[in-house]
Amino acid sequence: MANDVVVVIPARLASTRLPGKVLRVLAGKPMVQHVWERACASEVGEVFIATDDAEVARTAVAFGAKVEMTAPDHASGTDRIAEVVAARDWPAQTVVVNVQGDEPLIPPANIRQVAQNLSARPNMQMATLTEPLSETDLSDPGAVKVAVNVHGQALYFSRATIPWYRDAFATNAGLLPATTLLRRHIGIYAYRANYLAEFVALGPCALEQAEALEQLRALYHGAAIHVADALEAPGPGVDTEADFRRVEALLRA
């Protein structure tokens, strides 16, 4: 698989909720180095860090990463990755895995899994992962939910609770039914290289803007997204100072 899969880690320094987080030191290493090491451990193919910041680039080169400099005005990590794909001119069917730069605990097995899932399905344009939804996440709009069909293909992603168990929720509001289809989306993606250019060219759609979920653009325009439960439970990402302290403790445990 290594010849037709690459991993790209978008890493911008100017994050809004926790500025500079990708270079903050966690357990003795910059956060983005932890992500890069886990991506390398997946052994699916070459790993690149995509950034618009010279300091991130210098740091990444110092710990041995391959770096692609990108424009500073990208609206999302997907746009940044699309620029890398175009610059590198990877073959159309190359599987490109997007691993977020603020996921220092991402399991290498999950990177392999999402790459393999898309590689095995030439009729699909994207792949992603999920995990069972907890009661804590049931009504949390920050926990994205996904409904999936019998073929393991995404029907819809939402910040609302989907599917809505009408009878169970009417009598047990806020509780999960004993048998549940509820799944929480995990923010890792694999794309085919040629679809990335198409995706970016489409521009945002109304559904995407309503839910602030970029993957709805793909569904809106008829793309197929493969969905599977992750082989390993992902560790927490880092969006806030509290997240940072939590991950620091887990890495030092």
C-alpha cells in the first residue's frame, strides 16, 4: 500500500482557540512531532507536514519531517492538503490521508485502517471513521454524529442527534437506547487525490454552511464516503488549554 498512499498533516500556527498549539511542547516534544511520529508508525506511506508558517517548517525539518509550504489563506486543512496534492502532482488514484496536527494521540492503526478502507473501494471518493456515541455526547453539538447505510456509506453528518430514537427518547430523554445506531464521527479522512481538486473547486454548499461541517459538501454533490468504526479508540485532540493539560498527563502516564 505504501506506493499509493500518503499522509498529509495540516499544521497552521494561528489556531483561534489555542494559538500556537501545534508547536507547544507536550511531554518534551512539539505537539506536531507527536502527530508526525504516529503517522510514520502507521507505515502506510510517506508523511508530509503542510504549513504556511516558517517556524513550524523549521521545527518539522529539525525533527526529520518532510515539509510542504502552502498559502496562508486556506479556509481549512482540506484546502491546504489540496494545494500539496497539486504541487506534488500525485497520481489521480493516490489515497491521501488527512491527519490533523492537533491529534497527538491518534492511533497509527486508525491511520492504516482509513487508508486501507478507501484503497479497497475504488467506487468511493472518501473514507472516515467513527466510534460509539456516549451519553455525554448525545446532545453535544461539538460531537458530530453520522448515519450510515447498509453498505457502510455515509448518509448524513450532523451536530444534532441522528438517528433520533423517537420512542426511546420520548420516555428516556438524554439516555441512549439499549441497541443503538448512534455513532460519533472521528475527524480523520482519506481522499482520492483527484477528488480533492474537485472538492475544493466546488466551494461551500448550504448544508455545509448550516452545520459548519465540511464533509457535507461531498455528500451534497453526490460523493460516496465510506464509514467504519475505528479499530482503536482515539485519544483526545487538543482544542483548549484543558485539552492540552489532559493530553500532557496521558502522554506522561
